[in-house]
Amino acid sequence: MGVAKWIGAWPVVRQLAGEDPRREGARSRRTEEIRPRTGEADEVVRSVCPYCAVGCGQLVYVKDGAVTQIEGDPDSPVSRGRLCPKGAASKQLVTHPGRRTEVLYRRPYGTEWERLGLDEAMDMIADRVVRTRAETWQDEDEGRKVRRTLGIASLGGATLDNEENYLMKKFYSAAGIVQVENQARI
Amino acid sequence: MAECHPVAFQWVMEARRRGTKVIHVDPRFTRTSALADRHVPIRAGADIVFLGALIHHVLSGGHDFREYVVAYTNAATILREDYADTEDLDGLFSGWDPGEHGYDPKTWHYQGGPETRRHPPESGARHAEVGGAHQYGSGGPVVHHHGERDETLEHPRCVYQVLKRHFARYTPELVEEVCGVPLEAFAEVADAVVANSRRDRTTAWVYSVGWTQHTVGVQYIRTASILQLLLGNMGRPGGGILALRGHASIQGSTDIPTLFDLLPGYLPMPNAYDHGDIGSYLADAAGTTGFWGNKRSYLVSLLKAWWGEAAREDNEFCFEYLPRLTGDHGSYATVMGQIDGTVKGYFVVGENPAVGSSGGKAQRLGLAALDWLVVRDMTLVETATFWKDGPELETGELATESIGTEVFFLPAASHVEKAGSFTNTQRLLQWRHKALDPPGDCRSDLWFFHRLGLLVRDRLRGSTLQRDRPLLDLTWDYPSEDGEEPSPEAVLKEINGTGPDGKALSAYTELQPDGSTSAGCWIYTGCYAGDSNRTARREPWRDPVVRDGEPAAMVAPDWGWAWPANRRILYNRASADPEGRPWSERKRLIWWDAASGTWSGGDVPDFERRKPPDYTPAEGATAQDALSGVDPFIMQTDGKGWLFAPTGLVDGPLPAHYEPAESPYPNPLYGQRANPARQRFERPENPANPPETPVYPYVLTTYRLTEHHTAGGMSRPLSYLSELQPEPFAEISPELAAEAGVRNGEWVTVLTSRTAVEARALVTRRLRPLRVMGRVVHQVGMPYHWGWGGDGLVTGDAANDLLPIVLDPNVHIQESKAVTCALFPGRRPRGAELLDLVERHRRAAAPAPIGDPPVWKEERT
């Protein structure tokens, strides 16, 4: 490249020379070479924003087994590609370093968290459900048949999937657990 | 709406661009107000007066949509002679029983209607059972289809005339006095609503928890329903009362309810008093006319989905396996049960009640009294860490070493690490595909609950106890791709339902009462029609869709799937006149096409496709056959929109203005100050601010910000969002700032009888003092997203700790939008001094020493 051409490629020179100073004239070679990371994704997965109930469409960009970007889905008749500050931050929601990926356990009267294996935790929780249910079971309440336990309660569901809520309600009802609630009346 | 549902607000802006007038009624000036034609500031807790005055305006001016009102509502129906109104009884309806704190609703019924059966007397927290509100699901209670009617609307006891008398004192002058809204502002709203509600125009009302979180929350919505029915704005494009909900699938978790009082599809949970067998449940749970007349098909199909082969005709399809209710088992009642030691184990799944629920101290005392607690979330929320960093440790009310709760924290998969469907605020199911596996020990809740069910069943295998049969007989085998997590599509197919051939059903009308079909949630039947996941459909849709000059699609029918039957506007039969013609070309949606003998148009008709407008039911007809061709509200037993609710509500058949439980004012309308039927918890964990006390002189209302989500579990751990809104603040007017001696940006302490919290003062004209009942009232606005710790990057006092636990008696939601508070400059004291401060004010306030100077003023000198 000749010196004149090299100098002539400088954005400031091009801007002074009359190219649109805020568009083409401002482009450097480095700018020209930059590619959006969305362009390099292995896969684009269609999803829905996890925050409020508007249900904005999301496109999840995945490369090498990691989420590289989450953007609004322009095809969505709900959102037309837009996301609010929360929806636009949802890549950080799934990738931020503070996310917990280990089971933690606090024993009664304990002062610190302890590590626990997932299988061990599941066994311990199942043991407690069985024990508490047996200890607090009511066949009757004041002479009326109730078939239930008031010893176990559950809260949550509005942030979960329909299929998850379904298994929760199904399992709890079969176990006689009636104190099942979520964010809908809070 | 622009703050909390900003992406949906683009459609309001779109409408405004096309000429729609946008009015924002809110105590605060927000981003919504900034983009509206008019902002109308209102005193929090006074909306029934505002809406009631609009009803009065419509009725007194003859502005109702008479043809719609006569044909489609119960305006013409005649009430019993012994019904007495709040106008007659100084704020009570007939049937009030002071001993039980509840109503006997029998006098509210239609003339000639059946006697409403009443449960045995209950009291206290169980008084809501008396009216039986949560027995009815969405079907509403039974009424006689052929009630006595006067279609001239002149009979003195017809609903129309009763309404006129009931709302006669809800005048613009009353709005000015009670709401603090000037006559001119109210007139502008009233004129706009009337001018935009007729054959060729509609008005929509949009609301959120600003209307629901009151001790009269259900009656707020009822008032809007009455107005919209009178104006003919229901079931029509551009009309309706639109709830904006706050969580991704809060609608789905109501339809498929993780709620105590419902079974999937708004079937009521059976109660111990009346539902001993399937026959008594079906006789009681909903009417025999309208689409709830098929409730046996919906219930039996659900029982088949849950108990499969074990559910047979000869054992009532395992109906006896369902546990029975005996009262309010909602989350606040549950917390009291924790404190009292009856509730020992607690699952908290994607929720943070230690920060997000009213009266946070009671929540934490409840958590500390448990045997075991399981928290599933993506980060450590305060509900998981209360034993280590909760505010009661600082005050000395709790000590880590003496909290016996065993806590399990299990990390959860994110929305991109699992497939599944959300149901959005417009009833639209949208499928999320899975992008990648969750990291480490993170698992979906589908995995967790399925695995838990397997492990519990393992432990009970071989049990001969009757109580274990429902778990052992439960259908719990789901196909799995990885051998671990059930296939979410298999679960969705079970929800959709299958026929005898195992294939997915197409519509809930295919469900059978004999056990030959199964469906986990009948209103979702069709979402998997043709064994194809309709919720995953993503056919783009661009506005406007016009082909050959005709609107080809007025909705986006091939994007996702909306319950029921992919209908986008409910009760849309009402978009056509009684003869089946659109009310106007401009507002047409569906119409009767005589040539083809079907309803057709731009949406799926919410009506039997081949039922003509002139159809008249035969004597003794049941289910949908009992509704005529002019009965658009097909889930109601009489097919009519209810201006007057003859039964189904526990606090009155009509809305009446009651002051919030905590209010600086008396009720100018009635001797009855607050909702007499409100649900109270009179316990030491839940002190109340006495009304009309100068100790707590200001109105406090809580709200959300664009940049945070609810109790912060999904926003405070994120640096982007934490930087945008780093700390709690209290919005106050310059006038209140001057009165309290606070400057913008300084610390301010807000105090109620529960606790005191500190925040930065945001002195702004967005909040302005209102003149109410002859004196100025100041309102304080506080966002509630912060908590003391957990994994949040930013911390702050939890505003919800200030709130009382006092509930709407119909649905048990708390009053968090209108309470009273004190406010003074500076940070709150720490440790035991905080308790002293709160206690001193409590003592000063009780019994309400009207006229005494507020305690904080003495302290400042």
C-alpha cells in the first residue's frame, strides 16, 4: 500500500474529504474486520425471556457449548425483536460468575455452608419428605376425611415451566401436600 | 406499564400513534405517564370511588351500550326482595354476621334462584369458607339459567336499577374528595371513556398488582368489569380488562396451579365439608349449564392422567385420593403454621419470600422454626441465607447457633438449559428449546420433582398403608432422552391429553366422562394436537395482514398456542350483535355466516361454531346446549356477563368503597370503614398501624423498577442491572421533603408498626401531595427489590418488611399497595435500638391518639 493510500484510508482524512462523517467515513479497517459474535455461533436456539409475563421472543447464540449472546427475536409478534434492560441482560443471568452450580447444605444449628453431593442431597430430602409426611399425616380432621399432611408446604412456580408446575402439583397432591402456593397471590 | 412491561408498551405507543388516547391513573408519575396523553394522580387505595364514579357517569348519563347490556349481561335480572345494599345498611350488605366476620350470601341471589347452601359456621382465618369463594374455579357458582327478567330495565329490583342506586353517591365531587382527583381531570377521563365505547370504538383497561394487592382487590377488578360490561367493551377487539402479570409463567402456574385451592384447569380442590365423593363434588363445584356442565369429563380426564389404570369407574377414578381442604392454606397461613410448629418442611422454588412477601419478619421467623428447608434457585437468595445474615440476627431476635433449620440449597437450571413452555400474560403458550446442558449440579425443576417422586416411591414400595396408594399408583414413568430428565414434550402431551388410542386429543370438547380419555389440564387440550407441539410454532406475523382488502388474520394464530382452543380474544361472540353481525365494520372480529352456517372471522370463535344466533335451548338442556345463541359468556351458567354477582364472592355482590386496612382517613361514604370481611392475622408477628393516627400519617405504596425483577433473585446478582439501579430509594414530593426536613439524596427512614427501613430520599415532583377530605396527604413510593445479602451484588433494606399481613378475603392476596407510614431524616438505628424505635411508635399509636404530635418530631428536637 502506498503512503498516500495508507493515509487516505484514515477515517479522519475520509471524513474531512467529504464522506458521511458519521457513517462510511468513520469506519476504520479494524471496524471492517470486526464480525458480530452472533455470526460465528454454532447454533441459534429459539427461546422466551424468563423475566416478566410479556413473553418476548429470544434468540440464544451458542458456540463451543457456551452461550455467547441472547438477543430479541425479530419474528415474534409479541415483541418484534425488542428486549427490555432485564431481557437484554439475560445472557449475564445464565453466564455470570456468581451463579451457583454446587449443592450446599447447612446442618441444624450450623454456622457455615457445607458441600454435599447431589445424589446424597436428593436421598436426604426424600427421607425427610417420607418422615415428615408420616409424622404429620391426617386421615381425618374433626371427623371429616382429609387424607393429607399439613407438615410440608411449597412455594414457587411462576418462574418455572408449565411442565414443571404440572409435575409439582401432581406429586404434591398424590403425597397429600395441600399447602402449595406460588407468586400468583403475593 | 412502560416501567414493568416495557416491551408490551410498544403496542400502546403503536395505538397512540394511530390516534388512541392514553390515560394513566397512578399515584406516581412514571415512564408510562411521560408517554400518555394525561396522567391522573390518585390517592392509593381509592380506585373503587374513581371507577364507581365512572359507572355512575355512564348510568346517570344514559351512556350504557343498551343493546349489548340487555342481551349479554344480567342487567335485566330481578333480585330477591330481601336483598339490602350498602346504601341501606351503612356499608354492609344483607347477610352480615358480626360473630363470624362474614356474610351469609343467600339474599344476594336472583329472584326465584336456588337457596345458596352454606358451610357450617367458621370463624377467623376460615371465615372465607362461609361464602365458599374458592369452590368455584373460573366457572363461577351456579345460578338458575332462566331467572326472572325485565328487559325494559325498569323493574325497581332489576340489576340495572340496583346498580343505579348503589353507585348514586359515587359522584365526581366524591372523586375529588376521596381520590384527590380534580373535577376537570375526572371529567376528561369520563368523556374519553364514553366517547370511545360504542359500536365502532372500544376502551381497554390495563392493570397490574396496583389493583389486586388490596383488602378489596377482587372488588377493584369487579368494578372495572361492571364498567366494561355497561359500555359493551368485553369480548371485543380493543376492549377488555387486561392483567399484566409479573413472572414468565405466572399465568401458566395459575392454569396448572401450584396453588392450594385449585386443580389444573380451574377445577376447585375438593374440601372436607361437601366433597366426600365424586358425585357431591360435581354437584357442588360448578353448574350443569354452560361449558362447566362438562366438568365430569374434565375431572375424570385429569384423574386418568394422574392415576392411569388405577383410576376406574368402580373406584370413582381415584377421586378419594385427592387431599381435602378445610380453609385457607395460602402462603401467609402457611407461614403462621411454620411459626406455630405445624409446618415442618418447606420447598421454596424460584421464589424469595424472605424479601418478596409482606411482613418479612414473619417469613423469617417461620423459616427459622422449620425442621428442614429446600431452596432451589440460580443464586443464594436471602430465603436460603436467613440463618447466616438475616436482619433478626442483628436485632438479637434470632441467633445462628439457635436456629435448628436444616437447609438444602440446590442450584437450578436456567431458562436456556431446559426445554419447556411458558404461558404469558395473554394466555399464550410459547415453547423454549434447550440450548445447552446446565452446569455442575444445576438441574431443571422437572428433573428435581420427577427424581424426588421416584425416590419417595422407592421408600414406600411394599407399603400397605392406604395413604401411600396415591403415590404408588401415580403415573410417573416418562420417556427420557438422557435417562435422567423426563421429556418435557411427553409431559406436555400428558397435559394436552390423549384418547383411547394413545394419540393426542385436538380439543377439550373431545374429553369424555367415562374414563376413556385423559388430560392433565383440560383448558390446554389442543396444544399438542396431532401429536405436534403447537406451542413451538413460530410463524412470523407482520402487521397489517390484509389480503384482497380483507383482514386475513387479526391475530397471530400460528405463533405459539393460546388456551383455550387457540382463541386470542375470550368471549368474542360478544364482538357481534345478537343477530350475529359485527357491531361495526371497524370493530368486527367474528360473525355468523348464514351461508356456511358457521361463525367465522379473524379469530377462533369462542362459541360453538355451528350454534346459530337464534338457537333457543330446550327445557332441561344441560352444558353448552343450555345456552342460547345470544349467550356469549359460555363459562357462566347463565351465559351472561355479571354486573351483579349473586354468589361466589365473600365480601359483597357489588363493589363498595372501603378504606385500606391502614388509612389516614375515615370512610366518607359509610360507617363501615374498611372491608369488614378482610382476612386478618392478629398475632404478635403482625402488628397493625391503627387507622387515622398521626403517628403514621403518610400513605406508602410499593412498586417495581424496569431494571430489577421482584425480590431481586434474578437481577441483583447481575452487574448490569445492579449498576443501573444500585440501591433502594423512597420517592417523596418536595413538599413532604420540606415537612420532614429531608434533602434529595440523603438518607431517610420509613417506619411502620412492623419495622423501620432506610433508603435514599428521591425528592421529586413525580409524587405530589393530594388534597383529600379537606387536608393534604403525602404519599411515599418505594421499590421493593432489595434485600440484605444473599448473592446480590447490591444490598439494601427490604421495603416489604414494612407491610402488614392483611388479606383480600376472596383470594387471600395481601394489601401491599396502600398502607400508612412515618418518615424522618437519617438512617435507621441498628440492633436492639431498632426494635425500641418501632415499639415506641407502636405504643404512641395505640390507641390512636388523634391530635397528638407524631413521636418522631419530638425526637428530632
